[in-house]
Amino acid sequence: MKPDRTRPIVWTLAALAVILVAVLVALSVYAVTRSREDRAVPAPVTVTVSNIPTQERPAPPAPPPPVTAPPTPTGSTPTEGGFCYESEARSFGTAADGTSLVCVYMGASGGYRWARHADNDGSVHNLGEPCDPAVDKVAQDPSGKAIMCGGQFWVDGP
């Protein structure tokens, strides 16, 4: 009798079918279990609400103003580094030793102070007019306030 060659192929196909059915059953069980977990109702949560009146908190106190020495009174002799008033900004002054000073703003922490400046040639210019930084340093505007040659134009400060 002739050996049957189809028998091993049939057994191999049957084994593959059993494995395939087992995988499908496992996936179905997993899908059913997963969907039940997604639909599960969470346990109720108990919330307790108390009716305690709240107290309004007062606004925090305003920070104290920066401590600065009082400005030099108007009419007194300016000193280099001494305080001057905002109203004196860009004004020329002369120290007791003859040093020419101008009242400038030194920033929030420095306030207005008397500072040295380059030589004032006494000329009068308007802000924004052209100037030559090689020659021009400090002048005054028509109101007598200090201006400086900042680059190529007259400006009111650095």
C-alpha cells in the first residue's frame, strides 16, 4: 500500500485551527472582562459640606517708601552726589568749589542727584537737532535746561 501523504498536512492544519480558536477565545474573554471594568460603577463618595462663615482677610499693608535722605533745599549750594528736586532736573548748578553740576535722575534707587557734566559751551539748541559728538558735549535748550550730544542729535539725557 502507498503511504498517505495528506495525513500529516491534515494534522498540521487541525493543530493550527485549534491554536487559532484558542487565541480567539482568549481575546474574547479579555474584551468582555475589559468592557465590564469600563462600565463598573464607582463606589459612591460622601461629601460633607459645612456652613462656616468665612472671614475676609485684610489687604496686605503697602510697602514702606524707600528711605532716602531729604533733598537739598532750593536755593542752597549743590554738592556733587547731593539730592536735588525733580523740578530741578536738567538744571545747571555750581558747587562751592566751582565745579559745574547738573541735576540728573539716577534711577528709582538713586533719585535725583547733582552730578558733574562735560563742559557746557553755552550754545542753545533744540532737542533732536543734529550735533557733532567729536565737538559738541553739553549745551542748553531754549528754556536753559541741560542737553547733551547723544550720538548725532541733541538729547535730554543718556
